Amino acid sequence: MRFEEDAQAAAERQSSNARAVALKRFIFRFLWRFSVRWMQGYCLDGVMERFGLASYLWGSRPQEQFLPLQPPAL
């Protein structure tokens, strides 16, 4: 009887432990992907600007490709 209770308690601990590990893994993966995307979006652009890689690769600053066209002056 006692052995069955111990086994049941161990199984509950193991399942809750597995849930906690899965939650931690999910949070870590989310934060990792978010930080990588943030670095690609912000830091990498600045680094490429700083060392002239952007003008080497794109011929001009990459932001200039996406500027809206100005209407012709009348």
C-alpha cells in the first residue's frame, strides 16, 4: 500500500516536473527567437551601416529602398 502511494506520488512529481521543464523550454525558445529577430532587425543593420557593409551589399543605405516616393513638386 505504501509502495503504491510512493509510486503514485513519484509519478505526479515526474509529470509536474515534465510540465515545468516543457514550460521553461517554451519560454526559453520564445525569448531566444525573439532576441535573434530583434538583433537581426536592429543590431545587424547598425553594424552593417557602421562598417560599410550595407553600402557594399546594396549600393546605398538599405532604408532608402523603402522610402515612399515623393509626389512631384508643382
